Amino acid sequence: MTDAVTLKPDLGRFGVWTFGVPQPDQVAEIEKLGYGAVWIGGSPKGNLEYVEPLLEATENLQLATGIVNVWTAEADEVAQAYHRVEKAFPGRFLLGIGIGHPEHTEEYRKPYDVLVEYLDALDAQKVPTSRRVVAALGPKVLELAAARSAGAHPYLTTPEHTGQARNLIGNTVFLAPEHKVVLGTDAEEAREVGRGAVDFYLNLSNYLNNWRRLGFTEDDIAKPGSDRLIDAVVAHGDATAIAARLHQHLEAGADHVAIQVLGGWDKLIPTLAELAGPLGLQR
């Protein structure tokens, strides 16, 4: 299923990716700072019960899932929840879905086939192509995202990956990579925080394979991750340096960059406030 005209979602140039559900007052402040969207990460529940309270706390902010895991959330439940949210808040919710990891699924069938079946189920429940995106890293799933959704939401990548993805899927497809940040000029301290966040993914074949495609060596991707790898996927430094790194995604072809602030919830709003100016955001 594809819509007659699939327009790119408009989430602004920069949004915020959170590992878990933020508080309503936090998303209200994020909107005031000028960010266009909040992505709820960490395989949030398929009932989307966390969405309405956050939309109620804001006026125009977009909310997205980054991502609902197709292994743990039934497509029919997700579709019904999508329609519930869309009825209450038209045009303000973007459904992000993804396949998860073979290492963490007991009955792991061929990922591509499962994703296709899930998209078929969403089609049957009339979840519009224009209001869903797919987590995608490799060429095959990027192409699927382009064909069966508004676009792709790559996670833990680099501006180089963004450029390659854009060349593959074309200019009409929405592309919204996530990028991690640590605000602080102590490089070793920032890398330590970054390694803490990246460590989990150094066990997962889909991320390891993607980094290999990007030219990282086996030494780079061996635990605990080389400085080269950590610096590539975790932007650190002062606000100006981080903003410059995030802008590289836009220059490479991203429509929107989802910023994940590392270091705990207490760092979220202060870091986003520091970045807002260098990112060119307006309250």
C-alpha cells in the first residue's frame, strides 16, 4: 500500500530522541526551545498509551516512536492505537516501527519477511504510509522503508551513512537519523559516557555489519569500541562543535535529526537548551 501522494512528514530540522518516556513538562519545554519532535525510544509499548498525555502537554510538537518493536507489539494493537491517537490529535503522531535484533528474540524468523508481514498488517488496518517510518540500516531495509512507508529512521549511524542512504532512497523519501550527544569539553569523559551507551550495540550483528559497511575495522568495533567509532556516533564538545556535527547529517541529506542526549534525564533539558542557539532553533 502506498498513498496516492506521500508527502514527507514535517518534524522540523531537529528533534529529540529519548530512551523511555519523558515527562509532560519536559516535552513542553522541548517544544518551547524550538525542537520539532520527540521520539520515544527503547521499544515502547504498542498500545501507545504514553502518546496522548505528551501531545496534550504541547501545542504543535510532533511525537514519534523510535521504534515500536514488531516482535513485541502486535500489529493490530498498534494500528488501533494509531487511529485512536490520530483521531484525538490529527497529524501530530508518526509511527516508527522496527525489527529488533536476532540476538534478543527467541523465535527469530527472517527479519525482512517479518517486517513485510507487519507492514501488510498495518496496510490492512489502514495505517497510512505517510504517517509511518521504518528503522533501517542496510540497503534492503532502506529500500523497503522507501517503498512501504514515508521513510527511514536509522539509529546509531554517521553523516556518511546518511549520505549513502539518501543516494539509495532518493530525494522524495523522509530520512531521520538519530545521533547521540554529550555536552562537555573533556573528551575522555565524554567518550566514557558514550561507550556506556554504545556498549550494548557492540554485541548486535546488524549494527556491527553496518559499521563494517561504513569502513570501520574489526578493531574499531571490538569492545569497548575505538575512539574513532565512539567519536563518529557520539558527538561531544561544546554546543557549537556538537551543532556542527549534527548539521553534517542535514548537509548529507537528512530531513530531520533526532538528538539523543546521554548522561541521564537531568542532562536532557540543559543540554537541549545549550544546543538550541547553535542549531538555529527559535522559541
